[in-house]
Amino acid sequence: DKITLSVIKADVGSISGHYMPHPDQLAAATKVLSEAKQKGLLIDFYVTHVGDDIQLIMTHTKGPDHPDIHGLAWDAFQAATKVAKELKLYAAGQDLLSDAFSGNVRGLGPGVAELEMEERKAEPVITFHADKTEPGAFNLPMYRIFADPFNTAGLVIDPRMHAGFVFEVFDVYEGKSVLLKTPEESYDLLALIGTPGRYIVRRVYRKEDNLLAAVVSVERLNLVAGQYVGKDDPVAIVRAQSGLPAVGEILEAFAFPHLVAGWMRGSHHGPLVPVSMRYARVTRFDGPPRVLALGWNISKGRLIGPADLFDDVAFDETRRLALQIAEYMRRHGPFMPHRLGPEEMEYTTLPEVLERLKNRFVKTEEVKVVKRHSEMLSGEHD
Ligand code: 13P
Ligand code: 13P
Ligand code: MG
Ligand code: MG
Ligand code: MG
């Protein structure tokens, strides 16, 4: 039987501000999933968090987008929301944008990455879990993992990777995807995914045999809700070794703490900091944005792990650089490029500010002849 690894996540409330879930929330979600495991719906599962986002990592044989699995995740998030309300945690039920579940959590708020696989002789997989950022945050590392030989030696050395990979890029505004091949269409690919707020690397296939190697959650909450409801805080699944990038090649792509959108109020650029589970909680300016990497081996659907892969001195210099960048960016205060650009601010308070000032904008020539300063302040010059 094919095994499906489903990573479904949501923020349903946090201790303190947007810091991390309360242990009782994780326990409530765990209870729901362990009942499903007893009934045989799940083969295995693991519940954890990054920042304030609860992560459900599940294996089963139902395939992606299955109503039973999505319904189960929905129930687990509802249970954790109930705890959040009871404890008066902050933003209880934050990412559950709908009251009614209708067979699939996509479009309802939770983020979803699901990968169906024929288990190989050894099946090493890494799940990535990010907080205070958006799905496009994975664009740069995905490119480096699967298309950049300066990151991934295997692209040059391993005959099974030599033909390259195919990227599915999803346009979140149009709801359409395009398949682009690397290395031959690398520049087209980069032209798109360099705009990570719009074009998101959604899936990566090995060209040789179309094996699905990586999946990223593409849900963008603000676009779903039409207003600001926190950041998407995406997840990704990447398979490793044996004709795919090695675990170390996959992790190498995170050794450079690139700037991503998110952080405070989802409205600022900051460095993506690779962290261990111990530091999977956010503080400074509600961040900085961070990513957790969990290593697994899947054996007949059982989840062997996790290995807390960024819990290593090898990433200390990355973190040090990231914190310097965080300091540098913070000093810009409310100025771009620390604050996001106007297109991205559309879902926050910017439209409201513009609406309020609408009548107070005058043509430059008029400014010269405006009689009194007070007229400009009141907008009465119209
Ligand atoms: P080993 O010889 O330790 O298996 O290493 C192979 C490899 O994939 C290193 O990247
Ligand atoms: P989250 O999406 O992690 O809840 O972040 C919300 C926020 O506004 C942080 O400042
Ligand atoms: Mg939150
Ligand atoms: Mg979050
Ligand atoms: Mg969020």
C-alpha cells in the first residue's frame, strides 16, 4: 500500500501573545489523534509546534486530501481551541476561519502539505515547520536544494539527479500552477519564485521518473480571509537520499538566513532562523521568523524519529548572522524594506489609513494655493 505523510497545521491560540501553544492544547490534539490511531485511521502520528502553530504529522493509507484525515485534523484543532478558550489564551481558534468543516481543510485556514509515497528500502524524510512567515519563504531553499549545484553536490555527482528536477509553481492570486524544468528553465523559474508573495514552489518532482520529492503548503490566510489574520506559517515535506538530495544537502539550503516576509503583525521582512525544538517559540518583535527541521524514517508507515536536525553547533553561525540581520532590520522601524511593500500591506490597516486620508490628498498645485493649513488638515478644501 502507498503511504501518505500528511502535515497539517494551525494556530488556534497561544500562551502569552503569539509565543507558543499551551501543553494542554498539544495534549488535547494528541488525544484526538491517538484515538484515530487506535481505530486504525492513522498508522502513526506526532504532535509538536513551532511558535504558536500546532503541527500534526500523520501517516495513513487514505491518500492526500482525504475527508477522514482532514476531518480528524479539524477535530484535533477544535479540541485545542476549546482548551485555548477555557484558559483564555491569546487568539483562540485564530486560524480556523470557518465554523463549518466540509470535507477538506484547504481554504478553511489550516496549512496542508501531503506526500503520497511508495516506501523505498530506506525512507528518510524531513518535515519543515516555520512560524511568522509565508509559504514563499521556502522558495529560495527549495531552489537551492533541487536546482543549485553549489548547494547540492548530488546534482553533479549522482547520476539519478543529473537530469534535474521539475518545479510546480503556484500563483496564489490566480490559483493556477506552471511546471518548470531545471536546469534548462532555471531563469524562468527564478523570474517567478523571486516574487515569493505570489509565486510559490508547491511541489518538486525528480525529472528522471516523476518521483514526488517535495511538497510545500501554499495556503495564504490573508487571501482566504480577505483581511489580516496572522501569517500563514507554512510547512514542507522533503524526501532525502538515494537519488534525491542528501539530508545534509537539504539542510545546507538553510545555512543562509535569507529575508522572508512575516514577523511582527505579518508585516515585516526578517531573517529566517533555523532553530531546534527548544527554540521553537518566538519573542523579539514576535519573532524573528524561524524554521524547525524534523528528520524521520518511515517504516511501513511508522514515523521513526524525530531527529531535531537544527539542534547542532553547525548552525550557530547561521543563527548569529540571523540575529545581526534582525537587529539591522529592526532599526528601520516602520520603513520599507523592513516593513512590507504596499501590495502586501493591502490586507492590514493600510487601506483604512488611505480611506481616512482620502479627502485630505490635494494636487501639488493646489497645495501652493491652499489658503489655510487647517483646511488641509480637515480636508475641507474639496
Ligand atoms: P555515507 O557513505 O555515510 O552513506 O554518505 C553518503 C551520503 O549521502 C553523504 O552525503
Ligand atoms: P501568527 O500568524 O504566528 O499568529 O502571527 C501573528 C502576528 O501578528 C505576530 O505579530
Ligand atoms: Mg498567532
Ligand atoms: Mg504562527
Ligand atoms: Mg499564523
